[in-house]
Amino acid sequence: AQSVAQPEDQVNVAEGNPLTVKCTYSVSGNPYLFWYVQYPNRGLQFLLKYITGDNLVKGSYGFEAEFNKSQTSFHLKKPSALVSDSALYFCAVRDGGSQGNLIFGKGTKLSVKP
Amino acid sequence: NAGVTQTPKFRVLKTGQSMTLLCAQDMNHEYMYWYRQDPGMGLRLIHYSVGEGTTAKGEVPDGYNVSRLKKQNFLLGLESAAPSQTSVYFCASRRATGLGDSTDTQYFGPGTRLTVL
């Protein structure tokens, strides 16, 4: 069965420093991986996805993610964090069924301090 | 273009009461989803629909029913609410595209916060 794991419940970063939010996956077949962000009291917003091709995927708000097949990881990164990046981040993977439903990780709370 | 909207935003129920959550999308999407979000558990799929008149069970369907009578609407019903159904409920929709299509993403509504006493 497909699954994703986000090993950190919370990540704390100082503004201006690089940030990484970790995600590992377990799939049978090709992985289709996504990152979503949830700001307080809002719905989820799509950030980026990996389907195939370049291992470095660029997304919204300056975020990017690196797909690493050997380490089965899809970590979210940003070179310089902003206080406004503070939010809950979810990694997700397409399930193996024909409907293409998503399976979400438990989420990682990112806190960026000034 | 409002995207995905949910009604109501907040609701408090007593155990045993019933209610219906409404999700509407104006993007002509074929697929629609209902998730629940609980602390430390991420989002879990309750039910989904691949088109008007069709529904299917997700990961946690027990205690919920759904209907998709119109393409733009997806209703989630609780027939007899229980405290375990206290949660934030999110609706989402997406186009029925191939996996490689760049528009193949789910769009989420703002959520409904439900408390069952």
C-alpha cells in the first residue's frame, strides 16, 4: 500500500535561513508526490508535485522539492524562510487505485521566527 | 469564480442529531472528495465521487453518507452524530485528467468545523 511519512511534527527556523520539511514515501510502482500548505483556519493549497522528469521540482511561493528515489524521499525546501511561511505542510502520494486518490502524511508545523 | 465553497463554516451538534454539510464547486470538476482533519492524523478520506450520481467509500466512511445529485455539489451527511465525529471537514475537487497533466491537482474548500457534544 502507498504511504508517506513526515518524521517531524514541528520544524523551527529563523527568518532568512534555509528550511527543509521532510517526507519519505513507500509505493509500489511509480510515485506521484505532492506538497500542500495549510495556513491557519484555511483549506489546503497546492504547492508542487512530482510526476516524472527532473528530480528538483519548483513550486509556488519560492518552494521547491527534491525527489530522491534511492532514499525514497521528497523533501520540501526553501533557500530563505519568511515569517509568512509559518503554516502546516502536508506531503501526499497518489494511491495505487485507478481513481488517483491522495494519501496524506500527518503534517509538519513550520514555525519561522523573526 | 469562487472555487470550492463549504456550508456551514461552523456547527455544534448534540449526540444523535443529524446534519448535512454542503460542498459546491464552480470549476466543472468531475471528482469531488470529503476529508476529515484531526490533530496529528493528517487528512483522511471519507468518501469521494468520480462523477454525478456516483459515490465511493474512502478510508473512514463509517457514520457518514454522501450524495452527488448534481455535478457541482457534493453533500456529506451525518445521520446520528457522535463525539468521535468532532473534526474539521474539508471538501476538495479536481478535473478528471491523466496523471501527467499539470492541472491534475485537488482544490480545497475552507473547511467546516464540527463539534459534537
